[in-house]
Amino acid sequence: MENPSTLGIMKHTPLPLAARVVLGGLMLSAPLLQAQKFEGLAMTPPMGWNSWNTFETNISEELVEDVARVMIESGMLEAGYNYIVLDDGWMAMERGEDGNLIPHPEKFPNGMKALADHLHDLGFKFGLYNCAGSLTCGGYPGSQGHEFQDARLYASIGVDYLKYDWCSHGTRDAIEAYTTMSRALKAAGRPVVFSVCEWGQNEPWKWAGDIAHLWRTTGDIIDCWDCNERWSNGVKKILDMQMSLQDDHNGLGIYAGPDHWNDPDMMEVGNPGLTVAESRAHFSLWCVLAAPLIAGNDVRNMSEEIRQILTNKEAIAVDQDPLGKQGFRFFQSPEKEIWIRELSGGDWAVCVLNASNERLATTVDWSHVGLVTGTQDYTIRDLWLHQELGSTHDEPELSRILEPHDVILVRLSPAK
């Protein structure tokens, strides 16, 4: 994978696609501008599991079947994780004589159609990966020059979700590349959630809403809290980058919403580089961001604590709130951050993060938060303790001793 650029501050409302798809100073041809995604497939952020974070290209039919079984047994499917997405490495190293992609014969001896049918029978939706370049990031055949052929293949298999990467693209224009695949998917006729994975290099939040359902805003995430490794970053660094996607005047996300989501990458919840507290914070903050909840851990070996984090229906309800507003960081100090998200029905989600490396008391003053939520009295529901905590009138502040990088996550509802 190539090195994504740093996100900048975005201040302008996105223009219609036809007004901004430009290559070398020339407007693209009219047929290209007619690209439209399948509407209404992602009215809330997609939820599921992806193979990359834990297994990279070491995937197989047996692994997928085991993951599906555990996702059912653990309650993940019932909680909303309905997409199982195979990332890079599912295909053979060469295309067939007819130019079609071929499932890797050793990893997937029964082919992709049989696997997709099996997952559909279990109640899941099925996703695959490819790349807008000549090769995928793992060196397998990319889709450049084969977009319509590949889209027809995906439709015949029964693919419901396509993650589309950005390796080996050379001098190709990103808007052209992703618009072409969007057109191909639409032409193939099977509704597919289209996930743009171009690492935020070309500010897809400004142009991809017409052609895709979600788009990566950064380079890859890795399972550490605040580290970076070449073009990959830990959870906290990825989180900080999302503030570049806010309107400078009111702090509210202007690029995300129903059927078009900013994607800060798949979750590292439960992976070995994070503590349980950090996994809980990671999950909570992704919910406040209205981020896609795509698990990336080995669900076959997760602890009960991690299972409870991933299946917390009260936290998931924040992520899946139908209003679709992305949350924002309201307050920041070296010891504490407060993130806020407006929810439907006049509710608010508030996440208080112990940003320090020490165990300490972390406090939120409701009069402080009232600068955003207004002066109305709210009932307080703790979404990790699953307890009512009174009201903002009766309890003017909430304080708790938190482990390093742990959170308090509450839902405020207008008092009756």
C-alpha cells in the first residue's frame, strides 16, 4: 500500500458530482457523470466482519464458515453484524483464460458462489475485495480495465458489498477510477454496498457521496492506541484525524449521513495490541462518530469481555441512530476529551475519554455540555453499566475513576 497524505481541514459544502469530476482540466464525458450508486442500502453505517486486520491474505473457506458460526453463537449477527467481507487474497494470482477472476483453488475449493449461498442461508450478506489498480495491495489481480467484467462476476456470485482499494493505481485519477466501478456495479444490476478505500488521499468525502456508500478517511488502522507504523496509525491517531472532517463553525460533521458515511477504518476491538479499556473506548468512539462497525478480530478466540463490547446493543443503537449525524470532539485537554453526538428524538450521546496514560478520576460537568445540548434537563443512562444515573439537574456532574484510555459513555434523553 502507498503512503496516504495527511488530512486537511475541509470547509466547503460538496458540489454535485457533475460539477467537480475533472481530469487534466477537462470535464469527463457525460456517460461517466451518470454514475449513481444503489440508493438506500446503507441508511445506517454498515456492520459486519472483515478478514484483513487479523488474517491478511491467510484466509480460507473453512475460516469463513467458522467465523460465521461463531458470529451466530456469540450474538454478533443478532446484534446487527450481518456483512462478512473477504479482503485481499481470495482470488488466484492470475485471471482465467476468459479474463475472469478465479477463486484461489486451495483456499476456496468450492468456489465463491457456494460460499456466498451458504452465508446467505445463514442470514449474512457477503462481501469481497478488489482494487482500482492493476494489482491489489497483496499482489493479486486488480480490477483496472476489468471493472464491468468483475462487476458482472460479483453479481453472479451474489456479492452484497465491495471494498475497493487503491494500490498499483499509477497515475490513474481517483474520481474516474471509483466512478467507473460504481457504474459497473449499477450496470450489473445486483444491489451492492460500495466501499471506497482510497485512504483519504483525494478527499473522497467531497465527491464520493454520489457513487459510494462509505469512504475511508485515512490510511490503515493498526492495533495500538497512539502509535504509527509507516502509513498505518493507532486508534487515537485515526480518531484525531476525524476532526478534519468537521465544519469549523459548529463542529458538526457535514460530509456523513444516511447512505453516505465517513469510514475511519475497520475496528481493532479485541486485537492483542489494545487493552480491554482501549477496546471499549475504540468501540464507543466509533459509535459516536457514526462509523461503520466492521469487526476485525478473531471472533473464534475472543474473550467474554470483548464479546460484550462488540454486542452492546445500547452502544450500537448510538452508532445506528437514524438521524445519522456524525459526532464531534467538544472538549480536549491532555487528561480528558469529551465527544458528543446528536441523536434522534432530542437525545445526545456523550463519551468522556481518559486521554492520559494514568488511572485517574474523569469528570463531565453537565452545565459545560449544556453549551451544546441546551439548558433542558436530561435523564442520564450509562451505556456500559446499563444503569440510570438520575438527571443532569439532580446530578450536575458525573465523575468516575477510569483506567488509562477508558471511557464513560452515556445517553442523555430529555426529562419528561
